[in-house]
Amino acid sequence: MRPLKEGEKIGDSLTGHIGEVAAEAGLTMRRAPLTPNTRMAFEASEFAKDKGLFEQFHRACYRALWEDGVDLGQLSVLLHLGEQVGLDPQEMKNILDTGHYESQAKEQYDEALLRGVNGIPSFIIGGYFFSGAQSYETFKNVVEMVKNPLQLL
């Protein structure tokens, strides 16, 4: 991981709705010292998905950003996280250097914008779109609406 630079510090825990939802879920969410450009992290996630390690890589990235405040826009950070979960760092570097997932990432980004996604997290479940940190009850209610659409009439 990149050590924090002089004067940089991991921020305080998030407050408000997001902080409350994170705490209820047992997650740590601190303000990062900077907002990273996550394009390369998204491409690395696609690589991890193809290798069957998406969930592990995703969790490692989450912890690195929200608990440790590291910059997910740095190749060295992504390679380290990938190696921690069992990805070959040299293969990942080669894939990212060649832009193998670049067009796929751009297509997914453009599709998200067309669907109205302008923030994260965002969810589409059975045609219902919602964004932002949501409670378990919200997900439960949406799934019920999708399973039983006639109950709404």
C-alpha cells in the first residue's frame, strides 16, 4: 500500500445516513484523503471477474479505500491488492497496460449514464432503479415488488 504522505491522514468515519447504514452493516467507512480516479480499478475488477476472484478483489479494494484511505487510482496499489487475493500481478499489469478492458469499461460506463446512474452505489432490480446507501428493508421491499407486481394494484 502507498504510505500516507506527510500531512495526509485517514479521515473521520462517515456520518449521516451513509455512516449509519455502514455502521449497522458492520462496515468501516472513513473519509479518504483524496478521491481516486477509479477507472483502472474498474478494469482490474473486470480482470478479477474473469479469473473468478471478483468478490475477493472487490472486498480488498473496499477495505483499502474506506478503511485505509489508499489511492485506488495507483497501479502499484491495485497490483498489491490483486496479489493479496491470488491474482498474478504481472498478468494484471500486462492486461492493464494494454488496455484490454478499456472499451468494455467505457461501454458499461456509457450504459450506466443512459440508465440514469450518476452516483454509487446504484441498483437496478427487476426494472426498479434506486441509488445511494439503502437499508435492508428497501432491498427487501423492492424484491417483494418484483416477485409480486400485482400486489401493487
